[in-house]
Amino acid sequence: MQRLLLLVFALAWAAGSQTRIMPLSELRPGMKGSGRTVFSGDRIEDFSVEILGVLENSGPKQSIILARLSGGPVDRTGVMQGMSGSPVYIQGRLIGAVSSAFPFAKEPIAGIQPIEQMLAIPNAPAAPPARAAVLPGTPLEPAALLPAPARAEVRFGDTRLVELSSPLSLAGFSQTTIDRFAPQFRALGWEPRQGSSSGNATGPLGDPARIRPGSMISVQLMRGDLTMGADGTVTHVDGGRIYAFGHRFLATGATELPFARSEVLTLLPNLSTSFKLTSAREPMGVITRDASTGVTGTLGRAARMVPLTATVDGPGGRHEYKIELARDTLLTPFLTQVATFSLLDATERLSGAATISVNAQIDFEDPVPPLKIDNIYTADTAAPLLASLATALPLTYAMQSGSGEIMPRAIRLAMNATERKQQWTVTAVHAAPLKVKPGGSLRLTATLRGPSGAEISRDFSWRVPAGTPTGAAQALLSDASTANVSEFAATIGQSQPNPAATIDYLNAMRSNHNAYLRVLLTRPGFSLHGRPLATPPASITLLFKEWQTSIGATPLLQSPAAEFSFSPGPGAVSGFKSINFEIEN
């Protein structure tokens, strides 16, 4: 039935289109035709095609056409990455798009996505809907949350017909960055290559007439001082709408990704899979729908991007950067991490011990308040990775919190890097006296060891409030991570009631350049949307116990009664120490 509906849809479409199509039912082994793609520059050339058969039900209610390609460079390169979407015609009628191949094949045998399946991709709304996802309690990298299903494949014993990866051209990135994120890129179906930014992908929109079936396009994920684009081929143009790739890009559904016209610099044969080396040119439109059978987009429309401005101060002076990131709920945090890592690595080459401070402000669409990040990261190695995660993870949580659409309007970063490890370690906390009555004073001493090995101490006084319940209590001196985990762990997986509350929740996180001294009572308390409520009255406690799920209250094993914070000096604080004392009658 579905095959019949697809056929009826395709025939109705063909009746009003200048391009005729050939349905799967008319294909026979041995039929010969031609395909169109770009081998050099922007010149569309033909290659020969011979139909071998149709693989029925290669996917859920889907089929793949199997064909042998030949002619021109294909005889030397085989089926190439970058050919995804190349239209194939039999008797002048469009049958589909090149979409898959056999790795290490000795002959250029390709899988062709039937055009009926591509034309069934629905139109996307003007703006993509929010994709709600609650961040788990464990600190995953943003790439781990991207929709990265295994590339579709059909097995013939030990032989696989797999979707062609999209060549990912990166310009301005350090080789360390490409190597570091290559596994994530490949998991997403992109094959990273050092590329060229000689085009003008940030200029005005180009002439739509330059995009024809067989033209190369580059989906622009990042542009400016850093550029990143994934290449494919246009299958069909229907007025202002294009169909391309013949397989998923990320399978994100409705999206808003800019694409530019692309030119082929050269072809690089490879024993596994050959590929096209390309350069993006002028922007042409927006990819609006990303489905399993291809992508569709609109010509002549400019995509909204997220501007990122950054300064990096270090031994080599100050460096300033301006970048635009693709605006997408799932992609933007990951691209922020990649860009931040590359700027630090390219500017300072911090491969050994280093300390990096990150001061960031992320502005969102009104009325959501800005997200502010102020942290220091120090390590014997991989400090840029820690610093890039510091920016990306809060943004990941905000955009995927499930509390409503939270879309960044601008990202501003100020980073300072030094080529030495600056770390303060918590060594001791003391309390005197160890038994204190309500109304009495408790003297607390916090001790930390600095980068040079010298110790510093800070004294604090806490007057025990009248009416404080008797029993055991604790003074805990810790870094920001320990304090945040103990206080927010119970609520990190919960959705906040609205976008503003989500940002307030994130802004309440402590900064790791401070030490935190907290007094904790053994009397249970509650956290309401991530904010601790110390020793609530009995009536409130009973209410929270009965309605905690509906009002967002989370039980705490200890109630925070007081908190002191201080900065011991430049650097990051780590570790924790505690001491027990008693509140008596």
C-alpha cells in the first residue's frame, strides 16, 4: 500500500514538472542510462549507469536500486564521497540519487535512492520545533547527545552496502582539533578533511539559477575565521526547493542549516572510498528538512546563524576571532565546543601543563536571561579540552532541558591561557569548639596548598542561630564541583518549569576558582528546583513530602545552614575536607 501511495504521489508530481520520473516498477536489470555530478570546478558532467536490480525492503518499507557506474573519472576513483545525491536518469527520466557504495569494492557498484522515496520527504515548517531532551546526570560531551545512528547498510554476507559519508571540509582548524574530534565526526557520517576557505560563504546570496541537478553544495556548519562544511550533490530542483544527498545528513527532521554552492578542487582516489576535495562559494539557501532518504531545502533564503566572538590572551598576545555557528538545538553546543578547542589550540599550542580561564556570556532570544560562565581549568595536559567543555556543557543543558525552546542569539568568550599549572588543593578544615550551643559562635579555619607548595589559611565565624536543632553537624571545605554535585545532583536530570528558571539554575552553579566552606546539619531538608531550603518548618516538610513530585521538591540528606566562599589566588581549587562537630543543649 505504501509503495502504491508513493507511486501515486510521484506520478502526480511528475505531471506538473518538467522533469519526468521512472518509478521502481518500470526498472529492469540491464537498463542503461546516465548520472550527473561535478568532477572539476562547477562543471556538471555525465557518467554511465547500468541497472543491476532492485533490493526490496532494504530498509523499513524502502528499497535501493543497485547499479554499476562507469565513464570519466569514475573508472579510476570508483564511487566517491561527495557523489551523494548525484541524479541518475534512465531514458531521460529521473530514477533516483547515488547514495551508497561497497567499501573496498573493485568495481564502482552504487546504491541509488529511489526518487519516489526522496519526494515523499514532507515540507518543513518555517522554524524547526524545539527538541526536548533531559541531560543525564553524568557529564557527557555534547557530541554524545547528537543523533548519530549507524549509517544505513545492507549486508551480503561479509560485504556491506553502506551510505556514503559526507566529506567534511575544515579550514582554519588546527590538525590537533581535527584528530581530536575525528571519531565524533565519523560517527555522525562526516569524513573530516583539511579544507580551504577561499570561497565567500558569508557573502550575499547567489543566483539560484546556478544550482541545478548535479551541482555540488556544502552544508555550512561554521563560517568566518573558522569554516566547516559537509558536501553533497543536488538531485532535483523543483522551483525554489531542492532535494539532495539521497540519505540522511543527521536525521534531525526539521532544521535550519545554511548551504552554499561548492566547487571541486580535485578528486582523491582511495583504496577504501575516494572523495572530492571541494571549496564552498557563495551561500544559496537553507536546508529545512533532514530525513533518512535525503535532505530538502529552499533556495534564495538566508539562514539564521549564531555569532560567536572570542578573545584569547596568552604568552603570544591577544587574538580575536569572529565565527558564525549553525543554529540548531543539537548541533550548536557541539560546534561551540569544537570552535573553542580549536581557538585555544591554534593560538597557544597548550599541549603540556596549562591554566585556562573562561569568561563567557551567552545571550538568548528574549525574554530568556543570559547565561554566564566564569571558571578556571588547569591540568598537566588536555586543558583546552576541559575549557571547551566548560562552555559547551551548560549550553547543552540549556538547549536540551525540555523547559521550552532556548535558542542562543550570541556567544561571547574571553579566555586567558598560561603555560603552567595553577592549582589550589584543599588540605584541612578545623572547627572550634567541637561542641557548641544555639546562640554560640563557631570558629572555622580553611587551609589550602598553593601552586608553589605554600599553605594559606582563612578564618570564618558562624553564630549558631537560636532554635537550631541539636545533634551532629559537619563543616565541609570543598571545590565548586563537590559543592555543586552535593547540592544539584538530585535535580540535574529534572526539567525546570520554564526557560528563565533553567538559566537561573545554571547561573547558580559555583565557580571553580573559589573554595567553599559550608556548614551542614543532619536534619533533612529539601531542594526546590535546585535551590536548597535549609531546615524548613514541620508544616512545610509535610507538604513537600506529599507533593514533592508535582512541585519539583527533592529531599536532601543534610540541610545547608551556612556557606562562605573565597578565592585563594589565581588558579583552580580542587579537593575537599570535612570535620564533624556537635550542636548541644
